[in-house]
Amino acid sequence: MIEGTSQQDHIIQRPAKSTLRRFLPSVAAVSLLLVLAVAIFQSFGQSASLTLPRNQMQFATVQRGDLVRDISVQGKIVAANAPTLYSQEIGQVQLFKQPGEAVKQGDLLATITSPALQNDLQQQEAVLAGMQSEAERAELAAREQQLDTEQVMNTAQVNLLAAQRELQRAHQAIEFGVIRQLDFNIAEDNLATSELEFEHAKRKVELARDKLSFEQSSRVQSIHRQQLVVDELQRKVRALNITAPVTGQLGNWLVEQQSHVLPGQALLTVIDLSQYEAELSIPESYARDLLAGQAVEVQLGRQQLRGAISYIAPEVRDNQVSARVRFSEADSSQLRQSQRVTARVVLEHKEDVLMIARGDFVSSGGGREAYQVIDDQAVRKPVQLGALSVQWVEILEGGTEGEQWVISNLSEFKGQDRVNLN
């Protein structure tokens, strides 16, 4: 009998599965589902509902460099010295030169006829002549009176000498007993009287001299005051002739020929052609940034002139501040009065700043947001912009060197976080 293999077979028991191995398939399935969900969510999050054409936008790259803060303004060429001539008195004006005609310093440009002023001058000159004649007459009278007082003094001096000789004779006579003591005393009294009279006469002469000197001084002062009145009237009469204060050309008539003018009324202007300046109209918002000495580049056709701000108006008119620019070097033959120009005013120079080309995104985004180009999408991001120049914008926060931004108008983006660029 052949034995089977049952005796050789051994039953092997399957070991019990660990808890981790039992749950591993379930964990793998759940993880796979989570990954798929995140991928789907990100796919939906990065999608954009708005698509705009790329060729209708402007782009620029964020870079680092020196930013020159400047502004572009309009202005005109004006003469550095263009005085306006005014009327000094009431009268009728007569103009001798035509506008645009060349004039030299001292040329007669106009004259004002004022009969009232001429009459006042003649009256005051007559008063002055009368005062001078009266002063001469009074001086002659005073000298005559002084001569009379000097004559009295001389007489008193003669009487004094006679009294002295009489007393001397009385001394000799009384020693010899020729005269009485009474006669001697009379001689002494006569001498004392003569001395008093002479002394009084001398004082009277001195007083007369002082009085004459005082009266002369008073008359001189009165004549001087009257002379000042006459000089002022003569000056006003001379001012009726309007002459050119500089060499140049006549600007404009500000009154009509043979018209009646009042004191302080503008008559005409004279333009000095030897030196020109630029008068700029700067927006009021930049008024606090303006300083004398700031560099200015003036574009006049194909010619570029360099200069600096020399004067800033203290007032604002029509939301504009007026500033004068003095050229460092300029060919005056190429300049014309009231010629329109475009100027670039350098307000500030910043070194090594993060910046990007200036565009409409500054105003449309309010300076607080921008769109960065990532692949084929424009992604909105918060930013903070700083100084503005004609060409560049300073980036204070929200930018990194090398990023590409949309610098055109952002109104078409409608505030979307992401916009596809086709």
C-alpha cells in the first residue's frame, strides 16, 4: 500500500494583519482625493473671468536708479527789464514814438501838458523872488541900524576919553589947590557916567549884531523852504517829459494819443532787449516745492536753454504760481518777447531708489495698487508710490526689482484680482 503525502504537509497559519497595514489603502485614497481637490481649487482660484488684449496695454520693468523729480510746465519769454512809465500829474498826453520803434536811453517818448502845474510853479517862483528881495531889504535896514548903534558907541567912547582926561586934569588941579573938592567929585562922576554909557553902547552893538545874524538865519531858512517848494514843482514839471530809462524798443501804448491822464496812470512800456527771462506758470500744488536757484531746462523749438529760478511770486492767481527763470547763457537774438516755451523744473534728485516708468496707472490706481504681469496674467497687488517725475515714479512699498507692471490706465481691469492677457 502506497502512503500518501499527507504526512509531509504542514498547515501554515496566515499571520494577523497589523492595524497600519489594514488602514493604509484607505489613507492613500483619502490623500489622493485631497491632492486632487487642492489642485482643482487652485485651478479655479488662478483662473480669471476677464480677458484683455495685451497689445493695447503698456508695460514697464521695475528698476533701481537715480530719480530726478521734475515737472513740465508752460511759460513765455519776457524781457528781464521792461519798465512801465507812469504819469506824474493831471494833463493831456502827447506820444512821440510808435510801438516797436527802437529807442535810446534818454530819448523823449511823451510829454504831458499841465497848465495848472505850470501856474503853480510860476506863483511859487514869484513868492521866492519876493522873499529874496525882502531879505535883501531887511538886511540893508539891519545894517543901517547897526551903523547907528555903532555911532552911539563911538560917541560914548569919545565921551569916556574926555571924562578920563578931565579927571586927570582935576587930579593935578586939586594937588595944587586950584579947584575945589566938589569940582573934583563932579569930574569923577562924569567919568563913571561915561564908562557906563560906553559899556551900554558896546552891549547894544553886540546885541544888534546878534539880532542881525538871527534875522539873516531866519530869512535864509524861509527862503530855503520856499526854494524846496520851487524845486519840487520844477521836478514835477520836468517829469512831464517822459524819457526812455533804458535802451531798447517801445513796447505798447497804454493810453490813447492826446488823451487826458491822471496821476499814477500807466502810459507806455519800454523793453530792454539786452537780456531775457522766462516766466513760467506752475500749478499751485507744486508751490511749496519751489525754491530760488532750482535748475530749469527751457525748450524753445530745437534750442534748449539752461537757467535757474530767480523769483517766485508770493501769491497764487488762477491756481497758478508765477516764477521767473534767469538764463545762464542765452543768445538774445533768438528770443522774442511773449514767445511760448516749455520748461522742465528740477525739484528734487534722489539716488538709488526703486522706480518704474510713469504711466496712467498712477492716477487710475490712486497710487495704492498696481498690476504685476505673471506669465499671461496681470495680478493686482497693493503698492505705495512716492515721488513723481515727468518720466519716473518712485516705489516705496510693494515692488521688487525686475518685476513687470502694467503702467497704462487700470480702469479697464474693473478691480479684478487677476486678468488674463491675450
